[in-house]
Amino acid sequence: MYQGNYLAQHLRASSSGRDDAIFAVIEGEKSLSYGEFFKGAETYAAALIKRGVKPGDRVAVQVDKSIEVLKLYVGTIIAGGVFLPLNTAYTPAEIEYFLGDAKPQVFVCAPQKKDALKAISDKCKVGALETMDSAGAGSMYDLASTQMAGIKAVARDENDLAAILYTSGTTGRSKGAMLSHGNLWSNADTLRDYWGFSQDDRLIHALPIFHTHGLFVATNTTFAAGSSVYFMAKYDADAVLNAMNDATVLMGVPTFYVRLLAHPSLNKETTKNMRLFVSGSAPLLEETHVQWQEKTGHAILERYGMTETNMNTSNPYDGDRRAGTVGFPLPGVEVRIMDGETELPVGEIGSIEVRGPNVFQGYWQMPEKTKEELRDNGFFITGDLGMIDDRGYVSIIGRSKDLIITGGYNVYPKELELLIDDIDGVLESAVIGVAHPDFGEGVCAVVVPEEGATLTQESILDAIKDDLAKYKQPKKVFFVNELPRNTMGKVQKKELRDIYKDTFSV
Ligand code: AMP
């Protein structure tokens, strides 16, 4: 099926001949079979072609999560287009940048935003503006429902683009990471085998689908295995726990696990049907890993990936899942630790570079940026700092831009955060560098105390003073109720640096 279209053909292979098998169980609705899903995707493909989508044209989408969005994603692939999901939090001003940069042929937005986005869409010469609401209804659905299923897939090979995902862009403009049919399929194929996915699995899908984690890791792996999903519009701890009765896998960001740990019903009994808990997109605290194992008997499997590369490393399915590490390079993926042009030995911290069939094709219309980050030999400079230990486990130490240089010395925030998190009464912490008149940057710790704990700057500094060289010790400790995080659970250090930027100003 879908002969000649590399990704569509692979995504359909495991379910072909199994049209009645369940693909999705949708909250509050009946389940959707594989046959129904792909028929729906074909009608979207036909609708997109009717709206002028030609091979390689972008289909931009900024809508709430629904199963129709997934059909639209697969429909875009079948139509030979390039799927371009946008974070639902972006404002019209931000959308103007993305539309102007990507020049999509079709843009699908929420109906309530259509008026605000019409002029922008015209200005950016978008071919057609369509709508889709949180239930999947709107002009895009209406058009698709007048189309026949059974369309012949548009030919695309493994080097053709399947998607563009914009990076979150904490420094400067967001960059559009170009992912090919081969990039997406190679990762799904690998993850299915590495994590032991089969037709018997049911994955709890509570992640957003404008990001690589929910869109590709969760969804493509499910297609690759011909398994099914519990499809949830958003994360809700009660609903996730209920689903565990007959689900087998959860993919989540660390916050999912932290919130579930606070739920009174989480225990060995309520998780007994589950075979795998995966965490990624942000660091999982060792404490969360330990508590989870105590309460449920399951060791969370932590993995490491990014928009530009899909997944790079994973803790083993069979074997020691080590808290605080992201495991081994996945089959076919190479990971090396570099200091500039020199590869570093085991145990040393440096810049993480990756190479493999998962690594993207470059940044959309940014050849200079692509050259800076993607080496001629295929290694991608991830912007993460890390190390590989003598057993081959990779650990992430942080983003290179979060590295603090104080008085000429390097301070890795993670080293301090691990020590501070271990102090009695500390829930979690983030360590940042802010401008300092003498040292260039001064180290600050932002600490979230556990409920009822009484902590002071002195008590924190006292607890770590014997473990850290003087230059690494925070010059200032702040206490907050919670750390700022984005929807993927990543701590927003830039926001913290902005808040505390005048700490040492004279
Ligand atoms: P994104 O492109 O939004 O998926 O963000 C990718 C970044 O998230 C990576 O470059 C890492 O900095 C971070 N990240 C992803 N997974 C992990 C993990 N398991 N532990 C620590 N950081 C992670």
C-alpha cells in the first residue's frame, strides 16, 4: 500500500491486512480502527491536493490536539507534502514569522483565530487558510469528508522532506529543522525493536502533537508496531491512571511522573498491566526514578532526543536502567563527546555530537546556521554538554549555553543542582549564571523547598560547602514555589536569567 511513498508505505506496513485492528481509543468516544484511520488520512490527502499541495509543499497546522490532526499529518505525507506543526501557544505575531519563513501552501488554524490570522496568511501568500477545532471539526474536515478514500500516494523517496519542526528558539529566531522520510522512519523502526513494541501494546498518548515526542516518537512507533494508543487531548493524572488498567506503555515528560507520584492511587496494583514507562524531553530527577521504582516496581526508562534528530540514546529495555543517565546510543546512532575539534575520552565532559540516519537535513533556508551545527562528516553539534562513562552510558550535563563561566572557570549547573537537590527539604533547583561586575558571571541557585521545609541561603550553602570548590559555590540563593517550565517540562533558564539579571549590578 502507498507504493512509492517511502514513509507512508512503512507506516502502513504493520497494519495492512488488519483493517479492523484498533488504532486509537479516544476519550469519551468509540475506538477507531486502522482501516478507518488510514481511509480518513487518504481523504485529507485528497483535500490537500485539491487545495493545491504539490510534492514538497508545506502544510502548516496550529490547532488543538485531536485524532483528526494525526490523520492530517499522515494525509500530508500521502499527498507528498511536508507537515509543519506549530505550538498552540504561539501568538499571531509569532505565526507571522513562521508563515513568512515556511511559505506553506495550506495553513490550518483554530476557527476562533481565523479572523486574526487571515490578513497575516494573505500577506505571507499562503495558498489556502482552513480551520479545525478541538474536536477536529471545521473547514478542513468538511472538505476532506467530500473526498474519496483510496487516493494513490504521491511518490517520495527516503531523502525527500516529510516534516519541518521549528526549534523552541530560546536564543534568536526559531529554526525549522528539516526531517526526511528516511529520518522519521529509521527512528520508528529502531524504537519499535529497542523498546519491544508489538501489536499487543497500547500506549497512553497524553503528549502534545506539535512536538517530536508526541508526534513522532509516540505515534510513528505505534504505526511501526501496528499497536494502539489511548488518545488523550491533554495530560490528566486521573485519566492516565485509569488507562493503565489495560494499557501497556506510557511515554511522558518528567512532570507526568512527578504528578502521578503525588496521586494516592499510584501503586504496584494499579500499574500491574504496564510493561514500560518512558521519560524524556527534559531531565528526570534521580529522586523521581527512585520513588517511582519504590511505589510501582517499575524502573522508568529515560531516553534522549531532540527536534533535529528524533531519538539518539536510550536506557536498555533489558538491562540496567540507570537513573541520571540517558543510556546508550541507539543502534545505528553514533555519539561522541568533543572539545572543539578533539574527541574527549571516557568520563570527560564536552559537547555532544551525534550522527546517524535519524539526523536531520539542515535548517530550512538557513545554510549558514546549518553549516555551524552540522559538520561535513555528518555529525550534528547538539548544543548539549555531556559525558560517556566506562560502561557506555551517556549523561546529559546541560545545554552548552547554560554553562556558567565565572572568573574564567567553567561551572556546570548540573553538578550543583544534583548536590542541592540532595539536601533535606529541597524539592528541586536550577542553577544559573547572571552578569557579575568582577567575575563576568556570578552563580545563583534558585531553589524550590518541599512543603513545610525551612531553608535559608546559609543552610543551603553550608550543606554543599565541603563538596564544591569555592568558585563553584552560589553567590546568591533564591527561593521560589516552582520553576518556570514549558509544555514539554523543560525548565526555562532564560526566564530565570531575566528575572535575576540585576542581582549583582552595582
Ligand atoms: P527539543 O528539541 O524540544 O526536543 O529539545 C531537545 C533538548 O531537550 C535536548 O537537546 C536536551 O537538552 C533536552 N533533553 C531531551 N531529553 C532529555 C533527557 N532525557 N535528559 C536531559 N535533557 C533532555
